[in-house]
Amino acid sequence: MNEQQAREAVVGYRDHSGKSQSEIAKELGISSGQLSAFISGTYKAPHTVIPKIEALLQKNESKKQAPKAPPFAETTVSRQVMDAIEYCHLQGKIGVIYGDAGIGKTMGIRKYCENNPMAVLITVSPAFATMSGVNDLLSEQIGIREKNARRIYLEMVNRLKGSGRVIIIDEAQHLTKKTLEHLRSISDETGVGICFVGNEEVYSRLKGSGKADFAQIFSRIAIRRPVLLGSIKRVDLEKIFFGAGLDEEAIDFLYKIAKTRYGIRGAVNTYVAAAALFGKVDSSAIVRVAREMNIG
């Protein structure tokens, strides 16, 4: 690839992907100014950029060709998740969805948000578990630019009151007690529903082992929805892999994986790995991959 071809290729990649020039520069490991100079033909060392462009384009082409996880399919678990969020949304109540990992909670959340653009979704990590961290996440989603905690709260209440929105908090088990109370206050002030989603610890934290200082929030939980490995049905795997052309034996084995601690996520990962390694996926390929991954 010569300089002109590289220039045309990176411009085509920018236009086709819809990415900004700064995003592409970050992918290439150069500054936005360097990329601009390269595209304009004024960069003094274009030979250092061309291999990076070639590698980026090759990587993206490989991604296009790589086997992918099946598209969203409504399962027993994802339906339970979406129904619980909808209840919180329509009724303006606090709810909690809790249970095993890898069984479709987050997929249900994403589908609900896709169907309901007014839903506000934040995912909590330990770094954002405090009140200020959650304020940062919510502010980014709602469009609040205030920095003072009190002003953020007032602006948040003002924007959410009567908005008909719902706040969904994934990985909610990380939240501190003070943050839980903060969110309860937001719900009280605005009438907006909040749905906490996480592992079983999130329900234990909200319950507070009967402690009085958790009573305010626990008494406001209008819906409690446990979603466990036992909720997964064979028909869920049939729906997920409907377009994959798998035989009954393959579905049976993937269902067996889904019922282990690896969940539906483990079944999907096994399928994708088998497709990547063997091309055509059948029961023998799935069994072989599962054994190599120590799954099932």
C-alpha cells in the first residue's frame, strides 16, 4: 500500500464507520494532528503511519469475518427482566432484579433500553460505587454539567420530575449504603422508578439483614425478581441458536452448559469458539471446545 492508497483507505474507513478522526487516530496510536497531516499530505514521515493503517484495516476485516454471537432472542430470563423494569417504569417504583451471572439479565436490560429511549442506564463498577460516582454516571446520561453535589441533586430532581423516565442500575451490588439512600431520595423526590440489577448480593444489601438503617429503602421495594439458573429452559437455547442450524444433540449440550455456573453466556462462548475453530458447528465440535475450555 502506497501513501495515496493509505490516505484513501483511512478516509474511506472514517466515512464508512462514522468514527471521528480523533477516534481513528487513537486506534492507530497517533495524535489527531498527525492523522490530519497525513490525510492532507503534509506529514513528514508518512512511512511510519502506513503500516499502522494497514494493520487497522486488516484487524477490522478480520473482525467482520470472525464468528459472532447470535442476535438477541427473548428468553425466559430476559422477559422477566424486561417485565420487572417495565413495572418500575410505569408505576414509578423501586425494584430489584437479582440472581446468577451470565443468564441474560444484561441482555434484557439492553433490549428494554433499545425499545425505550427514555430509560436511563448506568453500570456501576467499584470505582463509581459512591454517591459522587453515581452522580457522575447519571449526570453524563441526563446531560447535567454541574459539579457541586447539591446543585447536581437539585438539577437531577428538576430534570427527572414528571419526565416519565426510569433509571436502571446494572451491577448494583457495588453500591454503598449512602449511595442507595441517595438514589431512594431521587426516586421519592421525582416519582421516577429505579430498578437495581445485580447478583444476589444486591438484594442482601438492600435488605440490610433487618437493620433499621436500611428500612427506608427496603420498604420501598415494590417488586423483587430473582432470576436463577433454574429459570433457564431448553426452549431458550432453541430461540438463541434458531438461525445457527444446530442439531438436537448440539442444542442439548449447549443447554447442559447453560444450566451450569457458566450460564447462557458460557453456551454462547462455546458456540462462538467452535465456529471460529471448526467453521461448521455440530455437537462434536461443541463438545470438543467445551472440554478444552473446561466447561460443562
